[in-house]
Amino acid sequence: MSEPKGRGPAWTEERGSLRPSDEGRRGLQAPRRRANREKSFGEEGGRLTYGSYLRLPELLAQQVPQVIPPVHDELLFITVHQAYELWFKQLLHELTAARDAMAPGQTWRANQLLQRAHVIERLLVSQIDVLETMTPQDFLQFRAALAPASGFQSVQFRELEFLSGAKDPGFVTRFRALTEAERNRLARRLAEPTLWDAYLSLLRSRDLKAGDDDEVLTSLVTVARDRAGYDDLWQLAEDLLTHDELAGLWRARHVQMVERQIGTKSGTGGSTGAPYLQKRVPMRYYPLLWELRDWL
């Protein structure tokens, strides 16, 4: 009996009927396996959706305006500041991991994580542009409702400063509204090494002195002048400087936004507003990295 037209060698004749050959069965099973994989993916999708994975119902329920009757721009204000806190959380995740990568000498990993942090920090600066689409008149419609609250109270922002090297134990005592969990988080950040501590440990691990500032500066000059031997340390120093620079850029941009919105009025939460923020603009996490330029 001849082969059925169009079926080829995948079919054989047995007792007057056609059945798939072994080769044909393998060919028929492949689509079934692919279908099974697709079916499995579909079943997984039924159990875990985009919305449930991201917990969107809970997330989107967190933007709760306080002013009655409602004013249009309060939702914008809440959304932008909640977005800031989410990015602060991610920055803490990245910068903590970068610090921890320096301990075993994984400079490539610390570099990668700091580069990611830089992108996030530039995004934080650009978010101020969104807030500035709100006029002073718009802000005044709901500002009074915020009087007890202030960005000064952001615990995650203080954690970022402590981790970066600007530790201020006085903040914990000045801010009386801290919960026990928040107080513990800040105490932990005050006790643990900073990014700068981790970098100095790296210098020592490469037989470079890192005791007082003079020793550190001498070692930094050595690193800068011997790129062939210390390029990874140089790149990390530049990454830390960029982190410092972007933090300063955010502070400067932030105070400009505050002055544009409320001038020199007192801030919410008991802060002095723009005058307080102006004093913090010149702050630098790593002054020795800036001073290094004078010696090159």
C-alpha cells in the first residue's frame, strides 16, 4: 500500500491500517508539549495576575486626600511624595548592597549598584518638575491641612543620609513622633558602617593608609595617579562623588521649589521651611573626594 498523500514517512502500514511511526509520534508530541507549557503558563496567570503581584488594589487605595471639599492638586501632591518614598526604599536597597559588596572586594558589583542609584537619583530630581506644575495658589488650597506633617519627618530620607555618611543622632531625639520601629531602624543605621566606611576599608585592604584625613587624602592621590594599579578604586571613588553630587543637586532643586511655592514662610511640621533647607544645600557626604581635585 502506498503512503497517504502528503503524510510521508511519519506513517507506517500495520494490519491494513495506518498508525504513526515512532518518528511521527515524536513529531506529534512536540506540539503537545508546547501546548502543555502554554496551558501551564495560563494556569499560573490565573493564580497570579499583574494586579495581584503588584498589590495594585492596596497600592491605589493609599492616595487619600484630606481636604473637604476636595481640591484638584492634593492628589498630585500625595502621589509624588508616595513615589518618593518608594524610590527611597529602592535606593536604600541598592546603596546597602553596594556597601556590602565592598567588604569582600567586589568592586565591580558595588560599581554596578551605585550606577543604578545614580539613575534613580536623577529621577528624583526630575520629579520636582511635576510638583512645580502646581501653582502657589493651588498649593495654598490644601496646605493648611498638612500643618502637622513635613518632609523633615521622612525616616527613609534620614536613613539615606545616615548610610551615605551624614549621621545625625540628634535627629532621633528631636523627632518625637517616631514609632518604635522607626526609631530602631534609625538606631541601626547609626550603628552600622556607612558607604564611606566601606570604601576606607577597601583602601586598607589594598595596603593604602586610611587613618586620619591626611592619610586618606594621600591614599586617594595615589589611587588617582596610578590608574593602572587602582582603577577599580578610582571608579568607586567617582561613583561615590556622583552620589554626593546628585544628593546636593536634589537639595538645591528642592529648596528652589519650596521658595517658588511658599517663599520664606515657615514650613509644615514645625520646620523653618526654605531657610532650613538653604543651610543644608552645601552639605557634602565626602569632602575629601572634593578636596582631592586640588591635589591632582
